[in-house]
Amino acid sequence: MDNPSYRVALASTDNRNVDQHFGRAESFLIVDVDEAGNYEEIEQRFVNPVCLGGHHDVNQLRRGAYGILDCNFVLAARIGDGAVYELREKGIAAFEMPGSVPDGLRRLDGYLKLLQEMNL
């Protein structure tokens, strides 16, 4: 892709569905999206899960955010407030969007275009 508009990390077990809790994800599908909403898969990025069985350590959440610093957005089936906060602190917006990868990216792109039309 010559000129991507933004990069997304998707918490997925099979690179076809957004089906993982952010904190339990062992890998993220990384995609670039262009202005028309077309996307290109860049890589499957392996990370250490940050969820410690029901409780979360702030340092673990920070390390999880560092693994995807080059991304603008995260899509996950579930994501807790602590992870959302740590990602936001790094300039990454997170959304709970379980479902297929194409559907999640289409929904995200539609949301971003709506915000742009509203000048937000």
C-alpha cells in the first residue's frame, strides 16, 4: 500500500476474526488502511499476554501498549478500562468490535469518516 491513512492492531486468534480479549491476546493482526477504506495485512505480531488471570498490573499493560506503538487503533473482542487508558496515553484509540476482520475495519472506517464529516 503506497499511502496508508492509519494502522490498526486487531486481537485475533486466526487473522480472520476479532475474537480475543486485549489482555489475553498472544498476537495481533496488523493492517494498514487507506483513504478509500481498503486494507493490507502487514504482519501477525506476537506479544506476551498482559492479563494475569482477572487482575492487571499497570506495568504489564504499559508493556502491552509498547508492542503496538506504531498503530493508531486497536480492535478487540473485549478490552478493559485500564488497557484503554494506557493505550490512550500512547495516542492509540481502542474499540470493542468483535466479529470478522473486514467488518470491524469497515465499521471503524465508517466511524472515522463520520467524525471527519462532522469536523470532530
